[in-house]
Amino acid sequence: MKSKLEDILNKLHRGEITPKNALQILKDFPYQDLSFAKIDHHREIIRGFPEIIYGLGKTDSQISKIAQEILKKGSNLLITKLEPSVFKKIKKKIPKIHYNALAKAAYLKQKKPSLGKGKVIIMTAGTSDIPVAEEAFVTCDILGNEIEKIYDVGVAGLHRLFGEYGKIKEARIIITVAGMEGALPSVVAGITNSPIIAVPTSIGYGASFNGLAALLAMLNSCPGGVAVVNIDNGFGAGYLASLINHL
Amino acid sequence: MKSKLEDILNKLHRGEITPKNALQILKDFPYQDLSFAKIDHHREIIRGFPEIIYGLGKTDSQISKIAQEILKKGSNLLITKLEPSVFKKIKKKIPKIHYNALAKAAYLKQKKPSLGKGKVIIMTAGTSDIPVAEEAFVTCDILGNEIEKIYDVGVAGLHRLFGEYGKIKEARIIITVAGMEGALPSVVAGITNSPIIAVPTSIGYGASFNGLAALLAMLNSCPGGVAVVNIDNGFGAGYLASLINHL
Amino acid sequence: MKSKLEDILNKLHRGEITPKNALQILKDFPYQDLSFAKIDHHREIIRGFPEIIYGLGKTDSQISKIAQEILKKGSNLLITKLEPSVFKKIKKKIPKIHYNALAKAAYLKQKKPSLGKGKVIIMTAGTSDIPVAEEAFVTCDILGNEIEKIYDVGVAGLHRLFGEYGKIKEARIIITVAGMEGALPSVVAGITNSPIIAVPTSIGYGASFNGLAALLAMLNSCPGGVAVVNIDNGFGAGYLASLINHL
Amino acid sequence: MKSKLEDILNKLHRGEITPKNALQILKDFPYQDLSFAKIDHHREIIRGFPEIIYGLGKTDSQISKIAQEILKKGSNLLITKLEPSVFKKIKKKIPKIHYNALAKAAYLKQKKPSLGKGKVIIMTAGTSDIPVAEEAFVTCDILGNEIEKIYDVGVAGLHRLFGEYGKIKEARIIITVAGMEGALPSVVAGITNSPIIAVPTSIGYGASFNGLAALLAMLNSCPGGVAVVNIDNGFGAGYLASLINHL
Amino acid sequence: MKSKLEDILNKLHRGEITPKNALQILKDFPYQDLSFAKIDHHREIIRGFPEIIYGLGKTDSQISKIAQEILKKGSNLLITKLEPSVFKKIKKKIPKIHYNALAKAAYLKQKKPSLGKGKVIIMTAGTSDIPVAEEAFVTCDILGNEIEKIYDVGVAGLHRLFGEYGKIKEARIIITVAGMEGALPSVVAGITNSPIIAVPTSIGYGASFNGLAALLAMLNSCPGGVAVVNIDNGFGAGYLASLINHL
Amino acid sequence: MKSKLEDILNKLHRGEITPKNALQILKDFPYQDLSFAKIDHHREIIRGFPEIIYGLGKTDSQISKIAQEILKKGSNLLITKLEPSVFKKIKKKIPKIHYNALAKAAYLKQKKPSLGKGKVIIMTAGTSDIPVAEEAFVTCDILGNEIEKIYDVGVAGLHRLFGEYGKIKEARIIITVAGMEGALPSVVAGITNSPIIAVPTSIGYGASFNGLAALLAMLNSCPGGVAVVNIDNGFGAGYLASLINHL
Amino acid sequence: MKSKLEDILNKLHRGEITPKNALQILKDFPYQDLSFAKIDHHREIIRGFPEIIYGLGKTDSQISKIAQEILKKGSNLLITKLEPSVFKKIKKKIPKIHYNALAKAAYLKQKKPSLGKGKVIIMTAGTSDIPVAEEAFVTCDILGNEIEKIYDVGVAGLHRLFGEYGKIKEARIIITVAGMEGALPSVVAGITNSPIIAVPTSIGYGASFNGLAALLAMLNSCPGGVAVVNIDNGFGAGYLASLINHL
Amino acid sequence: MKSKLEDILNKLHRGEITPKNALQILKDFPYQDLSFAKIDHHREIIRGFPEIIYGLGKTDSQISKIAQEILKKGSNLLITKLEPSVFKKIKKKIPKIHYNALAKAAYLKQKKPSLGKGKVIIMTAGTSDIPVAEEAFVTCDILGNEIEKIYDVGVAGLHRLFGEYGKIKEARIIITVAGMEGALPSVVAGITNSPIIAVPTSIGYGASFNGLAALLAMLNSCPGGVAVVNIDNGFGAGYLASLINHL
């Protein structure tokens, strides 16, 4: 196609057509003929961070290659859902890389990211929800956010939650991570004014149906100000929280 | 069969067999031959209340007949899930009957039931849950219980719930009625020591899936002490609460 | 309680009460007081076969004990859902026992069961459905039935099915075993007059949802004459077929 | 195609080919060339009853036409799932037709069907299950079966069930109709030796999910001898029962 | 943005930049700056038919406006899922419009569409599936296809299906429409070589779960060559069939 | 309890205890004794807006009372999910009230709310999604936000979406409303950097399962930056967007 | 905050404000400022038992630490859902600890708990349900209850159930544990007057859907007096039974 | 039956009946008597390819036998869903066989298949979808199709998709393979005119519910021209694409 466009430009250059003609012709170009435009670069700019590597179902050599590509550009690196065994192999190729074993996430900060405006608070209902919360933490951290963790403050013991009320009030955005009945975001939304990102977890058994119970509960949260991401999607919550925090 | 039994009794009476023989023969009687036993009366005694009439899908004349039968025995009457239009027709035949329009339940107290030992508290998360709560109330009431209603104290506004903490503490049994995310029983179970009967309601829309969200949440309630009845089953909750309260 | 009954019998014996009195008293006996009746023996007679041992979740020593008890009475033995490793241990204690490895069922015929009146045909849609079909076969066989197997005649190749039409016509009862779209019973019901027991299998992947697709299809079978048992329940199908065949 | 076949027959008739040749040629005929065979008549014979009319979604004139066609042949007529309003219109065209309002089924017996060998017992757990049971009854009746109805004997009051034990024992086949927890077939299967057809009904509310609860319960019935038809499918149960009863 | 582009063209025209420079600059244009390209026209060309109007949830005046717009361009018109009452109002504004009452579809052919290369066969399992089949028919027809309808040939009576084998063989594409157990496409795929588009319908009751049973069955179809569209989506099947037929 | 507290304060006042003693005693106060604290007022402050009235299931007189209470305080009023017939009755009592018929929401602005920092863009995939989008609009509007609506830009015609790219880029927060396959938020998230609130709608039929398809799709959105609210929950999306926009 | 409160107390002490003033100021304290209250101790008192340790997903060292903390206080210890391998490691640190291998629960009684008022009966339908029943047993036992176990009395053999009728009658509370069709609580509720806690188990296969069938059946239990806990939640049933038994 | 047919042919041969008589008699032959017809051969011809071997659940010796049978006839061989360990054993018996490790498919081309008329394009949304795409590729390839693969062009980065627009335009049929939100086919259908076969994959976690989310999204695809096969069914998509491409 390029040749077709070059042709027009050349014709214009040679004076065979006027700028007005050229414009008219370009307008009538079907969509795909413009596909050379710098969409890709543009996208990198708008999203502000190179693609995060989703580790699941990728081989260590695939991941290593992409990771090295990202590092070459001087960017920060984040790999999520990465099994320890795969990490070990990557570590050999990228020795400086770190691993958050709870979150199953690897990362390497080459430059300090610009900080978001406020504090992101990450809360869990129970200790079993911590791995998902840590994925959110690692994500928020590498994207540049001040973070405070408040773990194990589920609704079964409201006093623990209220004991942290002072901190909660100061959050710009709150991520609530909970399995089982998933009631934490509803309760937190009732006592604060911050936007809340709710992450259901697959913690539980029986009629938790791998997180379905918590997911549905969160989607039906009575008080306004709550939105939900996929079950166990700590990354998604952290990413969105960071977007909001950088507004 | 009776004749067979009579035969044995007669033989024993005539001395043709010994009591020991008779006993042996009776032992070998197959199960069904004993079906004349007073199972029915027995059951009425053990359950302590004549059958409650489930109004749904019955005609007014069917209901009226059963109701009149119950009333003749001097028993108290309770009809649940009764549409107003059906009630009107029954009212003509049983003029003294009352109707709780919210609960869609008709009742007639002929004698004062013996009171349960403590107080049953019936709570709702929202005002839309009240009809189900009222069904629980009507049931508890006719079965003889001191009842306190605490409505519209959902987790979205914990202050309303805590404002009632004094009353909640005094409950012998608590019925919590909630739709949407169904978090009320979890929160209440965290601040009290009473057994809690959780009633999910079909209140909500979208991913509440007609009460499924609340049902699952309640089944996954973190703190101990919570058991669940069917969606919108105020009667079941009230009946069980009364059983417990009369222990 | 026995003493109470003995008491009555003794009184009757001593002439202190009449047979009519005794009868009256017995009639008023509450239900549970008659629990000594020979329910158990009776049940063994009506079901015509000692309890089949469901092997899943039982230890080899538990199974061996029950099995030996059954064998002592001279009865035939059937153990379903029995893993090969567990069978090996049982085999050491009961050397004569046989194992149908496809069906994962162990059995031992000590006496020839009375034969049902007609032929039971067991059909499968595919070869992967055969284990479930074999469980039906083993069950039918030990309960005394003439059986014909017609395997791998799914609706994707109707010619194979029609090639067996002659046999199909002669069936007294037909068991159809199929996974995936579960269409076999519908097609067979359309070309025969025998009662059909449909067994959905968990064969398939993706939207077969472990047999749910086949189960629903079979429950919605257009032509009359089809009833369905649980997914992978070859035993249930074989047992019911045998009951019908012995009518 | 007929011409092709005629051609062969003519050639054979003229002695141009031998019977052996003709047979060989016919064998090689592709399948569809034989489609003129009297499949249809054959099917009427094997199923022993003209097609039952499924009334749902058909207009009164459509139904009347098919019905009159069936009646002309001297056959008995059965129309299921027929709304009263549609029946009224059909009644004008076929004045002798009867209507079972509970079953929403119309029928007309022109000849006495041959009776099945034993008795079909139709049981319901509650009174709300009766319409489905009546559909089974109407179906069994027109197909020629001795039927005994035992209604409202659900497991909540076992004494009522056991009161009918004498009758239950005499059944050749039992149809159990139940909604809600659907426990009736399990209990009946435990005390009898007859094949049981279980019909879940959509009776109930909330977590009955329109009969799903009863359906699943019945599919998981512990004791052998139970098979299940679609929710509310009284016709299917009656049809299958009749097939078995005529074996 | 246009000005920016005009600027470049003008500069090139004036010889201030070379064609090579211009090309380089254009390459670096971010994506959105090219949005003036004639995507819209292009799309109209590639899809070959103006947008079909989905009637559900639109007012008669909304539909009339869009329809008149389409008609002005001389295009053919198709409106699906259109209630009779809404159609009547549209008819007043567009008197020439036709209505297929079964399909609930309105249409107006202004020009003869170019015909697809072969025959599209539309089959239904039952008479209740016909409305969905008619929607497929109307769609195929206005898009220019030779169509043959073969209705009421479900698997419960294979003879009816085989009676149409001659026609089936001649299909270029087959649309199979079926509710309940949804077995028709599997059977048809087993006896033909044409691509099959399977349309599950919401026909049935109980465990058909509004077409879910048929949908799952079709997705699990054993023989290759079957793809599935949404429940009751006659339009989608007809549209795809036409696309294939015009290849 | 107050007396107990007063008692302490009095004792302190009288010098019978020291401030240190008083503090110690207060620390040991059990939780509920502090329930007089101004939780309620506090909550009104933190949430920044009086309770929004959820109209569903409330009578016109109930709503009118609450509404008048809110209006008396000089606050702005919002009533969601309000049927037109109920609105009419409320209108008589509160003549100045407005009604957004698409959104089924009533509102009355008494004071100008403080504006959020940026622009909220509300997009819909189709025209049928507009009612839900309008609910989001009404909510955002009364809470004080600059809003831009971009309706009917679903992924089936990407050119329409890209035609609005300029506007989309300028959004501070984006609300995407879509039914059917629910792909809009995924596509938008791929071309922008704003946080996205995805609202699945119940638009569609068949396997859309009343919005379940769109809900699941949105929860599984590939690109980061998307969170989801309940099906048809325009209010929830608008409320959260406003919270974020006021950060 | 404390300083603010101290400040007030000091002012009062110094006579700068009156007790009435102080009270007024305290009343206006926002909620969170009171968070120092002894909620925690209070909660320990009301629940009467230190937190039970949910073993799943915790490391042996985490569990050991919490356990030792509990033991130091002289409390009794209960750890549920504890794998044998993890128990072994804990046993080394806490040699006196016991393990119920069936229940997968560890416990250590340091002091005799006060006994509940009556007898808790724990019933199972089959032998495979015993592990869940044992979890209920261990829980009830350490919380102080007289317990009677009645195992393997499922509805498939009612005679076994009735054989235990004498015991059943004496229960204050009954826990029924059942998988598959989950009919046990319905049957037991029909013959007794005690409150019944129903525990569905994941026992079964195919359409038991990991306990969903039993769960739904129990939620739809016809007779009143039944409430349900999560699938396999023996602990929850035992805990609630103990609460009721200590009323 | 053959004898009966022979009998007729012989009679005709001997002149005892006329050809017209013979034809009449044959017409009245019941269906099954014609089962000897060459259905099987016919089917092989119409489907144009010997049965593809579905490897799952078959032993290596079973597969080897069928494979060798197919190879003997000179046909091409395709085995799908074949585990590497099973392949190794087959490789020993059929050394020339190839294995596509990603697709888990073995194949052997003995003759060049006739090519379809156009190009089949196989697209994936992500790299994790590639195994399913490769199964489609292997299938299309051995059935004779020109294929172009366009992998990892999911909607999260539309620029990658549009970068391939030139190729996409040239497709005769497009297979789109996608997990998670499954939006790819909707987007592609919006920019092209080719029939699209959508393959949902089980890629994802949480609320992807093993591919259900993608499946539902694809079934609800807005633009026409999309049909769906089972989750992970690369073979089905490839087979159908090839059928269409050979039209």
C-alpha cells in the first residue's frame, strides 16, 4: 500500500495533483490502507507502562525473551501468575529479577515510577486471601503508588476492621480482597467515601463454588462506590487502582 | 391384618399360646402389618402444632375446608403464601380470620400459645426484605414467642445496626433477612453469641439471580453460628426459631 | 418397650383384659414402640438381592468384611466403583472374586440367579462410554439377565445403529449409554417400542460440562419411553433394567 | 429412483439378469434409494399407539385437524398440555372429547385399550404435585392400565406413606411425583421392589429453581430402581410406565 | 486534524518537504488522526447489505425512520423481532412493507438480490420450532438464496427425516432448528456432507431451561461439520448461511 | 449507659478520679456503650450526598415522605428504578420534581453540586443499552460531573467507535454499557488510559441469560483498567465514576 | 485521638468545662474516635470460646503460633481442616495435641467446658458422610456437649432409621449429614420435634455436582424445623448446635 | 430377511409375479428389512474423508489398529487429542507418523488432498489460545486447505489486529480462537465479510469458568456471520472450515 500513498505524494510533489486533490484521495482511502500509522507507539504512550507479562501458560524461554526486550528499553518489568519453578529458570537469565512468592509475581524496577497522588489501601478479609492481595500490591508498587496493607480484617470480627478505621479514612482508593461470603467491600463502602475495587477470591469450599459466592455478593453490594474484578484477579485490581491514583 | 393380630390375641386369650410365643410371633411380623399404630396422633403431639397450611396453589375452598377442620379442634390457624384475592373469599367463610398483608399470611388465634423462653429478634437489611420478615414474624407469633423487629439495618450503614446493639444482645435467637449481597448474618454473627437463622430474599436484580447471590453468601458465612433456610422462606425461619426458643 | 408389650400379653393371658381390649391398646401404641418388627428381614426379601457394595470411599478392609458377610449367607456379591488397587487387596482375602476392569466392579457368583424374562440390550454411542456400559452389564448379569451389548453405535453414523436394528427389536429393555450430545436414546426410542433407560456419561470436554449436556438432552428426549439415571450411573441403569426384566 | 428399481425388476422379469445378480445389485444400492419403504406404517405398529398430540404452541385448528385424522382411524385420542381456552374451541368441533382440567389434557376413548399386566401406582408428595400426576394418570389410562392414585404422601409425614404400604406393595410400576426436595422416590424405593419412575415438579420457590432441586435429588437417589423424567413431565412417566406394564 | 494533514500536503506541494519526508511524517501520525478515512462506506461494501434492523426495544417511529433511510438508498429492508402491534404502525408509514407473522419479521424487497450459488435447506425438529426457522428463511430470502424448507422431521421419527433424504443431499448449506434435546444437527451431520448451522430453540419446558439443553447438545455434536448460533437466533443462522452460500 | 458515662464525668469533675483514671475506665468500656457517638452525621459527611432512594418495591407515599425529608434539608434528590405510574403520584406531592423516562429516575436539584475534576464519558454498545446508560447519566449529573454521552458505538462497527476517538481520549473516567457479548469495555480499554467502569445489561435473548454473558465477558476483560458493576446497574457505575472524578 | 479525649478529660478535671459540656462534646465525637474501646475483649466474652483455627491454607508454623497463644491463655484448642502431614509437624511442637483423622481436626482440651443442656445427635445417611459428621462431633465435643452418633441411617433403608427412633426422640438438637439426594433431614424432621441442622456433603458423583444436589434438596425441605449450613461444613453445624444447646 | 427378498426375486424370475407386483411388495417392506443396503460405503463417500480418530480415552494399541486400517486404504490419517506419551508408542508402530505437539495431534499424509477454493485464516486472541488454533490448523491442513495463521491479535491491542487487515480481507473463511472475554469474533465480524467460526477456549481463570464466559460471549456476538463450536474444539472448527472451503 505504501507505494500507493508514495505515488500520491510523488504526484503532489511533481505538481500533477493539488493538495486539495490529494486530501480528497486520502479521505477516500479505505480504512486498512492507513494501517501503517504509529498505533503501537501511541498505545505505549497512552497506557504508560509496557505490557505486563501474564506468566500462565508461557514457557520460561518465551517469558525471558519478552522480559529482556522490555528491560532493554529501560522499562520496569512485571510478570504475574508465575510458578516458582519457572521463575528459577528465568532468574538464571535475569539475575537481578525479584520474586514475590505469595503473589507468584516477578518484577524488576529499573527506574522509579512516578507516584500516584494518594494512598492505595489493600485489605483482605482473611489470611488466605493474602496471595491475591499481594498480586495487587506488587502491581500497584511497580506502577508507582504509596500502599498500605490491612490484612485479615473480615466482617466476622468488625473490631479488627474498626481498629484500622483511621488508616482506612486516609485512602484515596481501596482494594478489598475477600473470599467466602465476600462481605468486606459492602461494609467498607458503608464507612468510607473512597472508590472501592472488590476482588473476590476462590478461597472457601462447598457452596463458595470457587469464588462464585463472593463474586455475586460483591456485584450485589448495597452501598454505591464498589466495582468488581475477576475472581483472584489481584493484578487487575492493582492496575485499575493505579490508573485512578494517577488521575 | 387386624384379623391376624386378633387371631393371635384370641389364641393367647384362649391359652392356646403363651405370652412368650405371642411375643415371638409379633416380633416376626413384617413391618407393614403394624401400620395401624397411632402414628398420626403421635405426630401431632411431637410437632406441637397442627399442620400449617401452605396457601400457594390451593383453591379458597380447599383452604377453607382444611382451616375449618383445624379450627374445630380448637387449634390456632396459620395460612402462608396466601394471595389477598384468595383471602377475601376465605374471610367470608371464616369471618374472624386476620390477614397480615405484608406477609401474605392469614391467621386466627383461638388459644394463647405457650411462650418460648426468650426473645426472637427479626432483622432485615432493607425495607424490601420486610415481607419475608413479616412471614417469619407471623409464624413466630402464632407459635408463641416474644418478638422484637429490627428492620432496615443493612451493612451499608453499620451505625444503624450498632444503634440496635443493645437489643441484639438480648436475643435468644436471631432471624436475619437480607437480599442482594446477604452480608447481614455474617456481621451480626460477629457481634453476638445467639444462634442465627439466615433468610436470603429474592430482593435485587441482575446478578442477584433471584436471591442466589444472598443464598450463597449466607452459606459461606465466615463466623460460626449461622444456618440458612430457603430463599424467601420466612415461615421456615420463624418455625425453626420457635422450635429453638421452646427448647 | 418390650416389657410394656409383654405386660399386655401377660394380662391378656391371665384374662385380666379381653382380646378386644388388647387390640385397642395396641392400636394406641405410639409408632416407635413397634420398632422391633422384622423390617430388616422383610426388606431383604422384597429387594431380592443383598445390598450392593458401593466401593467408593470405603477401605479394603471395610469392603472385605461386608463382602465376606454377604458371601457367608451364600449370596452373590457385587462391588461397584472399586479402584484396581483396592481390588488387589480384597482379592487376597477373597481369592475367588472376579474383576471387570472396565467397569471397575468386582463380583462373585455363588449361585445362579433366576433369569429375567427377556433380553436387556446395552448400547453405547462411543467407545469411551463403554466403562459405564460395562458397569450396567456386570450389574444386570449378576442379577440374572440375558444381555446383548451393542457398542459404538452413536448417531453420528446411523448406518451402524440400523445395522443392529434386528437385535434392537428383540430387546425387552434397552439401556443407552452416551456422553457428548446424548442423542442416542432419542433416536432409539423413535425406532423401537421397548422401555429405554438412558445413562448420560461424563465423556466429552468443554461445554459437555462433565455430562450435564448429555443429561439435559436425555431429560428432554422427544419420544416417550425414556427415563434417565445419574451421569455415569451404569449400576443404577442395570439395576432398574433387571427389576423391569423380572416383572 | 423407482424407475431404477423397476428397471432391475423388469430386467429380472425378462431374464436378463439372475435373481443372484439382482440381489447383488440391490445390496449395493445406496441407502436413500430405499426410502420408499413403509417405515411409517411400521412405526405405527411398533409404538402401538398413534402419535400423542403435544398441545402447547399449536392452534386449536391445527390440533382439531390432527385429532380428527386420528379419530377417523378409530384410534384413541390424547392431547396434552392443552389450555382450557383452546380445549373449548376443540370441543365445538369434537363434541365427544373429554377434558381433565387438572392435567390440562383432552382425550377420547373410541376403543378399549388392552390392559397392562399389573397395577400402576401414581403417588404425589403434595397436593400441588397433583396436576402433573393427573397427566401421568390420563396417559396411563388411555394406554390401558389399571391405576391406583396415592396422593399427598410426602416424606414430611411418613405415617401417611406407610398407611398406604399395603397398596404400594401391589404395584407393578410406581410413578412418584414430587417437587421441593424430591425425596419421595428415594423413600419409596427403599421399601418396595417395583421399578420407580420419578417425576420432579416445578412446585416450590426460591432455591427449588423451578424443579431443579427435585430433579437433582431424584437423579442422586441412593437406592437402586429409580429413573427420572423431565420436570413436570407427567406424560413421559405415564407413557413409560405403560410400556413397562405391557411387557 | 485535517488542517495538520493539509499543512503537510501543502508543504509538499510547495516543495518545502520531499515525498519521502511526507511519508515519514504520515507514518508517525498517531492512530486517531486518520479517523476520517472512509471506514463507513467501506464497511457497507464489504458486508454487502445495509444494517438489518433489530426491532426489539425500538419504538415504531425509531424503526420507521431507519427503515425509510434504508429504503431511500434503494436497498432492501429487513426488520427482525418485530411485534405485530409495532408492525401495524410501521405499515401505515411504509404501506408496501410485508410481514412474516411466524418469523415476526418485516421486509421489503426493492431490488432482486444476487442469488447464492446453491440451495439453503432449513429444517426443524418440530412444528414449534417453525417461528425460528421462518426468521432464518426471511433472512436468507432477502439476502438472495434459493431455499427449501423441511419442517417437523425430528429424530423421534427418523422415517420422516429419511423421507427427505433426497432433498437433504442437494443442500449447499443446512440450517437445523431444534429445541428440547437438540439432536437433529447431529443426525443430519451424520448423513450429509454439507456445513450445518445449528439453531437451538427455547422450545420445551422443565430441564430444557429455555433452550440450554438444546444449546449444549448442539455444541457437543459428535460428527464434524456443525456450528451453533444463539438460542432462537434464526436471523444469525440465515445470515451466516447466506454468507457461505455467496462464497 | 449515658448515666454511667455521666457518672464518670461527674466523678472527674468532682475530682474523685483523675483524668488518667477516667481515660483508663473509658478504654475498658465495652464497644456498645459508645453507640451514642455521632456515627450518623459523620456518615452523611463522608459520603457527601444524602441516601439515594431506591424506588423499586417502595410505595409512592413511602418515597414521597423520604424525598420530602431530603428536600427539607436543602439537599438534592435522586430516586432510581421508579416506575412512571409511581412517579406521577409523587409528582403531585413534589411538583418541581423531574423525571428521566429512559432512566426511570426522578430528581430535583436544589443546589449546584461541586463539579468533579474531569469529564465522565458514558458509552453504550447499542441503542437498547441506553436506559441503563441514562441511569448512570442522571446519577453522575446530580452528583456534579461534566458528562459526555457516546451511544451506539458497539464493536460490531468499530468505525463508529473510532469516529469518537478524539472524545474518548479526553475522558477522566469512562462508563461502558453493553449487553449481548459485552465486548465494548475490552476494546475501549485497549485504546485509552482512563479507568473504565463496565456495566453489563440484560439486553439480548437466549444465551445472553439476562446479562450473564455480558457480565462474564466483562469480568474476563483482557486489558487492565476495567472493573464491573451489577447487571443493569447504571446507578452504581455513575456513583463510582463520580467518586473517582471528585478525588 | 487519645490526646483529644485526654484534653477534654483534663479540661473537665480542671473545671474548665462542666460534665454536661463534656458529655455533649463526646456525643459529637465522630465514630472512629472511639475505636480504642475494648471491643476485642468483649467479643471474646460474648462468643465464649477463642477463635477456632481454620487450618486450610495456613502453614504449620503459623498454626503452631496461634495455637500456642490460645493454649497459654488456658483455653481449649480446635483446629479444623488440618491435613495429617501438617498435623505431624504441629504435634512436634505441641505434643499433647490430639487428632481426629476422620474429621481432619486437631484439638486439646485443657479445661472441661460447661455442658450444654441436652443431647446433640449427629446422624449420617451413609458411611461416606462420616468425616463431615466427625468434624461436627469434634466441634460439639470441645464446646461441651453430650453427643450421640447415629451413622449410616439413610432413607434408602428406613428400618435402620426407625431402629434408632428411641434415641432420636431424646435429642435436643439434631445434626443430619447427607450427600447424594440429601433427603435425611426431611425425613427426620417429619418424625421429631427437635431443631435440625442439615449438612450437605460433597459425597456422590455426576449430577450431585459436588454436593449441590444435596444442598438444594435440604434448602427445599418440606417440613419446618430445618436449617442448612455450607456443603461439608461439619464445623459450622457443630458450632451452631452447641450455641443452641447452651441456650 | 435376505431369504424373503430372494424369494421375491426368485418368484419374479420364475414369472410367478410381475415386476409391478414385486415393486408393490418391496414398497410394503418394513424399514428394517432393507438394512443390508450399502449405507456404510455411501457414507464414506459423502463425508470425503475416513473417520478422524479422537485419541482421548483410547489406548495406543486401539489407536494403532484403527490407524493402520486407515493407512492400508491409502487414506490420510489424523488423530486428535493425543497425549505425547501415547504418541510415542504409536510412533514405534507407525514410524512415518508426525506429531504437532502444540495441537496434540498426530497425522500422516499419504496423498495430497484436493485443495479448498480459498484461504482459511486462523486467528487467536492470545498466545495461550495457540494449541487450540493448531488443532484447527492440523485439521484444515490434512483436509486440503491453504491456511494463514494470525496469532495473538486480541482486542486488547486493536493495532495488532488492524496490522493484519490486509490478510484478513483475503480470507474465504475465518476461524477465531479466543478465551477470556471471547470478543475477537465480534470485532473481526465487524470488519470483514467472511463467515466466521468462533472457538471459545478454556484459557483464563476465575469467572472464565473454563471457557463458559468466552462461549456465551461468542454466542451473543452482535454482528451476523458468526457461528460457534465447543470450547477448545479446534478440530470441529477446522473440519467445518474445510467443508465450507470445499463447497
